Amino acid sequence: MAKSTPPFSRFEWMIAWRYLRARRAEGGVSVMTWISLVGITLAVAALIITLAVRTGFREEFVDTILGANAHVTVYSRMKVDENGNPTRTIVAYDDWATRIADVPGVTRAAPLVKGQVMANAGEANVGVQVFGIRAEDLASIPRIADPEEAVGALADFPRGIAIGSGVARELGVYLGDRIKIISPNGVKTAFGTTPRVNAYEVVYIFTAGRWDIDQTRAYLPFAAAQSFFNKEGLADEIEVMVAHPEAIDAAIGPIMAAVGEDAAVWTWRDSAGAFLRALDMEDNVMFVILSILVLIASMNIISGLVMLVKNKGRDIGILRTMGLSQGSVLRVFFLVGASTGLVGTVMGVALGVLFATYIDQIFALVDYIAGGGVWDPSIRGIYKLPATVRLADVISAVTLSLTLSFFVTIFPARRAARMNPVEALRYE
């Protein structure tokens, strides 16, 4: 009668290692096992790369939103001015900004004047969104004060205009050049409203890292914008920055309480929330799809082990007649299959992390081979494909791969353990 042995004894590891390193002529590891090893490696690497790109893209997208836009925008509720026209302009904008700035968690509250204009330089024209803002407030916007690239100095802002690099490129202007901005809502005369045209010197050119901002945005000094848009003594909105933008919902109540019932708010989640929710849904779908790929790669372990069990039938019969228990035989072949999954997972992690770390260089090579144009920032909003490797993502990929690999290994290992030694040795 077979004697029970402690689980995963030294001799079980020794037999498993012997089968793993045996040549194919000796009935060792089959081609299918090597295929499963490569498959698991590539599947785990693909999963880690996808998770890294997903995390990096989300972080870059959110960072460009939070770094160059208001976390909360405070408006006035709709009212009617003295001419009978509906308006949302704020009269007591400095008072509103002061009260909002005193709210715990608020880092900045700045009044703004905004307007859509046509920018012109020579024969070039481009639509631009102008933000009228004070110099000290502009200097506190992270992606503008500390952009990816910048030409000029913010100290010169009070005497000119700051524009995005995309605007400068479209107009063909550089520092010191003058551009015209044209507003259809200009001077009212007896013959109607004539467009207002002013010229400003370009004193600062920034690259915020987000295509739509660099391509359309310009900043004017607050007083100059009030004069240009016929809004002397008025502001369109209060731009609010908070210390913890991810928890923006908790800040809305105190901000509203500070301003009163005349205010309405719009948060960054309101403007980008639908896109972020779509990213989350896409992330979940991609994880499921890549998990299936890992499962398919793991299933190849079954094929390799079945072939190994068939080739080692005589060995199994001899070991069983010598007293090896079914449990020991099961553990031997489990170790063979699990080792394939473990080695494939380790190689996949190394390959995935390496790829994600050097993704910029790899993508530059792909772009060069393809002749350029692989990544269109006008569609994707950012200029490069980011990747951020997080420990939690690596752990989830490793856990998934090892769980599936160990699980599928049990079935052929049980088949080996239940093999009848008499049948195995009958024709030997």
C-alpha cells in the first residue's frame, strides 16, 4: 500500500525538475509547453502594458485638465440687465473671490472675463478663446506658469498677451510680434455694432501639454479684457482651484454657502466626467479581454502536461509500484505545470515593465517606421502616449496569471495521479 508522504517533499521537486529539464527524446517537456510558456509571457506583458498605458493616460488627461482649467467655476445665476438682456456677469466679483478664497481647501479664487474672438496676424486667422485674468492669478495656474515648454516671461504679461503654442504656430508669430484680436460684439454706433479690433504684443508662448488648450487659448490682462469686451466693472465667472480636486464634491457645499443663492457652480467632473466614465468602462473591458488571453495561454499548459503524462506513463507505473502515493504523483506534475506558469509570469512582468518604461522610445521607433502621424494629438488631446507602472497593477496581473496557471494544471496532474500502474506497465 502506498505510503503517504509530506506535501511537496524534496524528492517530488527532484522528479519534477528532472521532467522539466529532460530532452524531448527522453519524453521531457514538449513543444506545447514551450508554446504555453511564451504565451503566458506575452499575455502577462500585454496585460501589464495595457494597465500601465491606461493609468498613464488617465493621469496625464486629468493632470492637463486640473493644471490649466478651473476645478470649480462659479457663475452668477441668470438675470436681466438694465437693457433687458439676460446675463450671468458678476458685479461684486472681488467680494465673491475673497469669500470663496476663505473657504477651507480652496487654494485660489480668481475673477475672469472670457470671450470668443478671431486672432489675426498678416494673412493668418484662427479662432481663439480669450481669458482675461490678473497677472498674479495667471502665475498660479500650474500648466501655464510651469508648462512643458515656454517662451518669454510671465513678468511681461501686464503689457501684452499670452498665447498657446498652437495659436502661435497657426498665426506664424513669435515673441515681440503683434497680433490683432477681433470681436464681433464691438462698438455700438448709430449704424449698428461694429467689430472691435485691438492689437497686442505677444509676450509669452506656452505649451500646456493639451492640444485643445494650446491650439485655442490666449490670456489678456484682466482690465484690458474688461475694456475689450465692454465689461468694465464686471466679470464673467470666478475660477476656483482647490487642494484636493479629486474630492471636488465635498467642496461644492462650502463654496455655495460662502457666495449665496445667487451663484451656480460647474466642476471639472461636470465637463470631463463623461469621458472619464468612458475610460473606466473601457479599462474594465480591456482587463476582461486580456484576462481571457492569459487564460488561453494557461490552457496550453494542459496540452503540454497531457503529452508529458502520456510519455511518462511507464515512469508513473514504476513510481506507483515502488510505493509513491497518488498525491505525490499529482504534486509532481502540478509542480511541472505550475513552474511553467510561474516562469512565464516572471518573464511577462519583466517584459511588460521594461516595455512600459521605454514606451516613448519604442513608440518613436514605430512612428518613424510608419512615416509619422501614428499619434494625432488633435484626436487624443495629449501629445504622447504615457505609461505609468503601478505596483497594484503588477500585483493584479501576477495574481491573475498564477491563479489561472495553477488552476488549469490540476486537471492533467489528477489524470496522472489516477493512472492505473498495471495498465501503465502492461505493454512495457
